[in-house]
Amino acid sequence: MHCENDVDSKVRTLAAWLRDTDTFTGTIARWLQSPVEYSSLRHEYRPVTAEHASQLGIPVGSTVLFRRGYLEVRSPGARQPVAEVSAVVVDHRLSRDARQALDSKKVALGSILSSQGMRRHTQSVTTSSAVDDNGPQVLRVAATLTVADELVAAVNEIVYRRLFDLGRQSLISPTV
């Protein structure tokens, strides 16, 4: 029972952090107190769906960038995913430098856009008890990203329980 309450407390604390951040990647790294690396799983241009077109204020069928990857930490002999990140990006609204960085497929979207004055607008943070190939999930997050008040991406993120197993974070309130 104590262990479950500890996990519940960590979920609540991390959920509060994620509701009030401009960088998911930075928040995950801060929780772990170590860097995380982005690992690309999917990077393709295709027509936007009606749902994402509405979210991003663009016509249905417009070509956008779909990205999906993991935030991982290195551990002895392996890299372990602690979060899954996916984004629908209106890349023509980004600077040339940001588009080039995206095309490298090596850097998380938030890391690229934070230097561009990105703002994150969290739509939802919900608990999850789903299990996938990376193990138990604890949180799902949906947000939109803006640069200069213009919508540039819709993101969905999954936090895995492994984050708590690897993290050294206490339950003390964060200091920024």
C-alpha cells in the first residue's frame, strides 16, 4: 500500500509540473536529474487529418510533419524509454533553422522550439493505467505549441512508470 501511495504522489506531483511547463523534455530531465535523449521512430510528411487541422487552424489535407519518438535515458548497457512523444508540426510556420533541426531527427521538438520563444498550452494531463511494449503508463498529456502566438504543433505525450523507477526526484516542490 505504501508503495502505491508513493507512486500516486509522484504522479500527482509530475502532473502538476507538466500542467505548468513550456518544455516537456526539460521537465522529464529535471525529474530524472539527468539528461534525456530523443530517439526518432517516425518522421514523415503527409496530409493533416480533420482533427489536427482544426486544432492547428489549417485546411484539411495540408501537408504537415508527423513525428513520433521516445525520450530515453542511458543506463548501463541500454537506453530505456521513459516517455513517448508524438507531434503534428506545421513546419512552414517555423524558421529555417528550426526546420533543419527537425529534419536531423535527433532532437526533441520542444528542445528545438524553446530557443524560438515557444509557448506550451497544455490541454489535458490524465492518468493512465494502460500497458504497452514499454511497460505501464502513468500519464498522458496533450498540448499545443505556439511560436510568436502562432500555432505550430499539436503534441501527445505518454509518461511511463519507468520514469519513477529511474528518477531520483523527491516529492519536494520544484524550484525553478
